[in-house]
Amino acid sequence: MLRPYQKAAVDAALDFWKGSADPILIDAATGAGKSHIIAAVAEKIHGKTGKRVLCLAPSAELVQQNRAKYVAAGYPASTFSASAGGKDTRHPVVFGSPLTVRNKISRFQIGGDSGYALVIVDECHGITPTICGIIDAMRLANPYLRVLGLTATPYRLGSGYIFNQHPNGQCNDETTAKAPYFEKCVYQIGARELIGQGYLTPPVIGSTSGEAYDTSGLVAKSRGQFDADAVDRAYHGQGRKTAAIVADIVAQSQDRHGVLLFAATVKHAEEVLASLPPQISAIVTGTTPKAERARLLKHFLARKIKYLVNVSVLTTGFDAPHVDVVALLRKTESVGLLQQIIGRGLRLDDGKADCLVLDYTTNIADHCPDGDLFAPIIEAVPTGKKGSKVPALCPSCGYENEFSAHKNAFDYIDAGLVDANGYCVNLDGERVQTDFGPMPAHHGRRCWGRTRTGPVGEYERCNYRWTSKECPNCGEANDIAARYCSSCRFEIVDPNEKLVGEFRAMKKDPHRVQTDVITSIVDRPGVSQNGNRTLRVDFVTPYRSFSVWYMPDGTYSRQMRDIGIYNNATATGAEPSTVTYQKETSGFYRVLEFNRPADQEPELPQHLRAAE
């Protein structure tokens, strides 16, 4: 029997699929019973269509766990996972792991009534190119293939949310989602709601002894991971501090049943284990042999082991209801990982009143600054200081956007002279016009609303634009920064913009003849190694500085011509205003003329001037 919210999640997915085949997801907190939701959806789709269902999970434990729930509901199911011990597709519902399925993808490319109608992806926040490739290959046999993801953390480090639309229809923009795979989160049930309904144990943030690791030197690299050397400095060789932290954990866990400790590295985990009570403590890492790992987890679940130290292996898919202490001895780059870690202690168990969360770094302060573990900050990329927002109702699809206010429109915004569509208006309510149409009060260019189109109801982003430039070939409205038309691929670069680009490229290349204004000129008489008089002249222009050597007594025609040009320009005692020059293949500069009109940069189009 499904819980009410589980049934609501299943119904939400089925309702969406009546009109669209775009990928969707269900956001269900750790402990919500995603395995039961997976089983119910798989049974419903197979029962309605008679077709097959593939359920993917990232680990053998999750493959086995999900299949067990389906079989417990009274239905047969196959296992297609080398690590889970089977490669069987006899039954209409198959539980598999991505690599095993990918290696035998032809067995899943079945068309017609006996083909696959649905792919379910558990822990879909970790969707990979392998999983996407499996789905793409299966769609060759069935273009109407449905895709459902389930996760407790529908966001990724550096990318934000992994879906476009929230259950209420609110759409993510570039600050909260980067190239999301899923179209919509059709249902959401959070830990706070499940705690309120009595389905999860409440977490309690514990006060620590005052000892903590100094993680201020940990800075995420371009791929979001901390530098290995910085991790070494923060955690390794901190024997006295680690011992004090472990002592605090043990003291606070005297009346508790199961303690999960999350360490930064294997070496760090070993240092932590050294300070724990030896008879009731163990360590599990990614290098622990499979059989030994299974034995230790079995002993932990049987409460023969109280303290279990791990390094990134018990963050998802590990179900130990008796865990009532979660100790964070590592700093995590990912808010999603933090949520998964805390979720390990939220399952219900007899005699368990709460789960104590002990943070010995700055995880909670970094990701949940107001102290609410269920309201983390989600961003696609780190953002700086945020300005005020301007609501902008799309006149095409009706979606209400929120964009950052444009500094040039602050006066209009302060005076309330902005219409419902986000355009600046005058006192008569008429839109303020520019050379590029009505003036927006914000930086938004294109609506973030989603509209349903196409033969299988796929969603696309609304094409309404507040600022745009028209393609001279087909008339399509394009982004103001677009170089080629999104419809016909015709080059739509503004002629002035192109001239500006060419001018700037020319000024960067000293091998091309150019004329600059002289901002500084200094001559320095000297003598060559052969005893001949020389004159070095140093020029500074807005674009570069360079030196030219003259031979005042030279007898070669070029030497005589060059010094003559310089003498003529300075004969009156006045300094020349401009210099025409070129860098030769020898690497030396040569002046060709003085006082010619300086090169002038073409005027940049207004919309690009504003951007600069």
C-alpha cells in the first residue's frame, strides 16, 4: 500500500505523460521510499501499455534494493547488472546498472508492442553521458520513450537544478540551472513535510566542543573539487585535533545507537579510526574489498559496530535506520552531497527520537546559512552581489519572469514607471522608445517560460524577446549578440559592429600599418659599437610603446630617408601629434610618416556600448 504522497507522485508522472514525452523527475527526500514509487510507476506503465520498463541505478546495492521492492509487491523482475550478479531480460521489468546495459544496448533497442515504454533513473542527480547515451539509443526504437528520474537532491555542483520547471510552473533561469536534462519536476516531497507527517526522524544540529578543522584554505577548482594539497594540509597530520574531535563525538554518542563519520580521505579516515573504541569501530572506503565491505555493513546494521567511518561510499543508497548520529569531519563542495549525508540519519527506527548532526567544518554555515538544513542555497554558478529584481510578464506565453534591474532604468523603477511586461514608460504610460525598440527596465533578453510543441508534446523555451535584432534574410528575431540567425543561419552581424571588430583586430597587430596619437615621445642620442652617431626615439601611444633607431650620419638611402622624415616632423621644435608605423619581420619598428590623421574606431552600436 502506497503512502498518500507516494501515490500523488505516481499520479503526477502519469498525468504529465498524457501530453508529453519529455524527461521528468520526482524530488523525494531521502527516506521517502523512492523504491516503492519506482515499483508502482513500473507496474502502472507495464500494466497500461503491455510494454517493458528499464530501471537504472548507480550501484549494485540500489539495483538489488529497487528490484526487491518490486518483487515484494508481487511482480517478477529481471536483474541486468554484472555487479549485482545477473544479465537477464526475461521479465518485462528489468533492473540494471548503466555500464552493463550500455555494453549490451542492442538487447534494449526493441520496437513495437514488446519494446520499452519507460526508463527510470534512480539517483538521477548523477545522470551521466552513459545514461543519456542509453536513452538516446533506446529512442531510436521508440521515439515516444518516457524517462523518469528520482532523487532527493535535484541539483548538481556548478550546474544548479537539473530540471527546467518546478511543480508550480516556475521556471529556472541561467542563475539557477545550467543545461538541465529534465523538463519538469512533477512532484516534490521534502524532508520537513515527511517529518511533519511522521515518516522521518527530525535532525538536530549539535553544538561541538569548539575543535574544528581549518578549511579556509580549501578553494574549489574549475571542476568544483578541492585541491588535493589543500585537503592534505587541512586534515592530515592533525593528530591532536582529530583525537579531540573524535572524543567529542564519542562523548555525545554515549546514549546513541549508530554513528556515521564522514572523513575527507582514506588517510584521514584511518587517523579518525585510530581514536575510536577499537572493538566497536570500523572503516569503509572505496578500496575496501567487496566481501569485507559487505561483512562490515552487515555488522553495522546488526549493531555489532557502533562507529562506522567512511570516505564517500555511504552517501547514497545506504539504508541503516538506526543511525542517529551523523558526524561531518570533511568539508563538502556540493550542497547535494551534504543533503544526502544528512539524509542517512533521518529514517525511522524504534526508540529513535532524532538524529544528531555534528559539523566539524563549515558545511552548514556555507550551504544553509540560516541554519535550516532543508533550505540550502542552490545556484548554477557562483554569483556576486545581487541587485533588485524586475517582474516582467511575457506578452506571448503569460509567464512571469524576474530579471535583474538595469542600472540605466533605476530612475524609472524608483518612480514606478515600469509596465507589467517590464518596459520603461513615461508619465503618460507610453513605452520609452530607443533605436532598438521599447526600453526594458531589466537585463532580461528572452522569456524563460516553457511552451509545449511538437508531435510528442516536447517543451521548448518561449521565443519572446525584450530586445532583439531582426535577421535581414528571414525576419526572425534573434538575440542582440547573435552573429548568425537561429532560423536560417544568415550572418546578421551589425555592419558597424563588424567594422569595430576589424578595427580592434588591426590595432592588436603591429605588423599592419597604423597611425596612433602620440602620448609621449623621448629621443636619446647615442653612439653605436662602430663609433657612429645614433638616435633612439621612444614612442608611447594609446595602443603600445615602441622604440625606433635612427642613423643621423647614415649613407644608405633608407637610413637617409628615415632620418629625414623624423627631422622634417621636428624641424620647428614642435613634437609631432601622430605617428604612422609598422613592425617589420625583423622585429624592429619603422616610422613611415608623422602627423597623418589618427585611426578612428567606428562607433559601436548602442546595445553593445551598454554591454561594455
